[in-house]
Amino acid sequence: MNGFHVRRGFRRAWRLLVRGAGMGLAAVVGLELFSFAAITGSNYLIYGSAYEGSRARYDAHALFLAKDGRRATAYNETSGDPARDRVVWMFGGSTLRGSTDDDRLTVPSIVARELNRSATNGLRYTVVNFGMNSFNALLEIKYLQKALIEEDRAPDLVVFYDGANDCTYYSQYRTPYGHHGYRRVRALVESYRNRPLGLLKPLWAAISASFTKELYDKLVSLNDVLEPDDPGLLEYLDLVEKRYRHVDVVARAYGADFAVFWQPLQWVETGDVGEEIRAAERGYVLDSDRFATLKKNIETAYGGVENRLRGRPYFIPFRNALCDRGQAVYRADGVHLEDAGREMAGVAMAHALRERLEGAPPREP
């Protein structure tokens, strides 16, 4: 009789264990499905697509590149005399690559158009669009290294157009080494020997790449206030300064100049903008009143870099470059630009670069 009760108790305990495991698994799956819906829904609202970023392919130098490679630039010209030709390499994220289907309407194409339109002394300009969706300065530096190794002609000027992705990824991951896909890539490399589930590395990598983990990281950036004296932020600013100094040294070693445009963002503007335009932009999905903490974190990181690099010969602050706009130029995320915004940015950048390029000595053929 006692054996019967023991067996029945064991079966009951086993059923409870199985039921508990099933409920736990259902809860995990349910959380992942909820996170999937939240991430995908927010992507549709902000980017008009289920995905953040574009299709990518692996690259040993740059970690990943856009599936279609670099984008064509319109309005490039050559003089027939190599000594009078100038080559400009432009690096950045999707705002530089161009959120438009028309190659003529990207920022690099507008820069090329303006430089060639007003060129003096027989100079002609070729602008190369190295912009890659989701890139920040960390990945751009890797991509620059690849280009310097593989391209046949070194540039006369290297331009970085940064700010949005740099501040966003630091705010989200709270590490100076953050970039698009940071958790997923790190998990693939570290999971095998550094975790108890290392032998099940695909499982651990999947956990780190889950929508639940992505949603958690984004919630951190929405709710965890970043203070200006945060030790992690100060480390990030130190490394940003060192990275750009490194690029400046490398560019000069190849006989090129270097410029960093700290790009305009609706989130950080301090200049005067027409009230009607502000009203039109106030209804955006990422309106600052709805995401006050995220806005503050972006401003803190953005301003920290701006203050740290102000006065450097290569640094060009562009915080308020679009404030005199006569119409709304930002898209729903307050970062990507409509055609009019890219036109304003490209013209202003060409004006800032013209003196650097036209004052450069002739390049040896």
C-alpha cells in the first residue's frame, strides 16, 4: 500500500513538474512573441518596414556591409588632369547613404553637385558614398581601413557624418563598443567557452539575439537616465576622441584631410525654428514629449562629444544646420531627412568643405 502511494505521489509530482515546465516555456515563448510584436510594430511606425536596417552581407574588415555594396554618386566629374582632380570619401550611416531611391538626391550627390558647380582653378570633384545603413564611427573606421587597402586611389579628403547612430547605440548598450547587432555578434564569439551553456552555443547566441533581449536593451535607453558625469559615458567620450584623432593621423599619412560633421538631429536642435514647422513636427512618432528620457540621453551623449571635440581642426558641429528650414524636413524618427533636408545638409556641407579642398596643394599624378 505504501508503495502505491509513493508511486502515485511520484506521478503527481512529475505531472506538476511537466506542467510547470510547460507553463514556463509558454511564458518564455509568449514574452518573445510579445517582444517580437513590439519591436516589429515600432519598426513599422518609425521606418515603414518590419526591419531596422537593410539586408547585409558579412565583410571581414567592416563586420558587415549593405547587400548591394556602396551606393552610386551623381554629378561626379574629372578634369583629365590628375593634378586638378579631387576625390572625397564620405562615411556615415543611412542618413548619408540616403533614405531615397534616387541616387541624385543623396547627401554625397548633392555635395558633388555643389562642389563641381562652383569649382575654381579647373578643379573637378569625385565624391564616393561609403555610407552604410546602421553604421556608426566604430564601423566606419573599419570600413575606411578596408577602403585604404583595396581602393586604387587614395582620397584627398575623408569625411565622417556621425552622431545619430553613435549616440543611439551608446544609449542602448551603455558600452563604447556598441554598434548595430552588438549583442548578436558578441554572443556568437563569446558563448562557446565563456558560458555554462557554451556547448549549446547556438542556443545561447539565439537567446542573446532574441527580440526579448532587444526589447530590454531599448527599454533601458527609454527609462534609464544617462548622467553627464557617468563613468561609462566619460570612457566613451575618451575613446571617441582617440578614434577621430586616429582617423586624422591615418588620413594625413595618405596625404588627405579629414572632417567630421556632427550631424543635425531634430532631437538636439537649439536654434530657432518656425512655430508652424515645429507644430508640424510635433506629431511625430518619436516626439520628445513621449520619450523624454531617450531624448535626454541622446542630448547628453551628443553634447558630450560636441563639447569634447569643439575646437579640433577636423570637427564641424552641425547641430543647428537645418534650423532655418522653411518646411518640415525630418522623417518620423527625427533623424532621417526628406528630400528638402538632404538638399539643405548637402549644400551646407559642400560650403564647409570647399575651402579645405580648394586650398589643398595639387596632388602628384
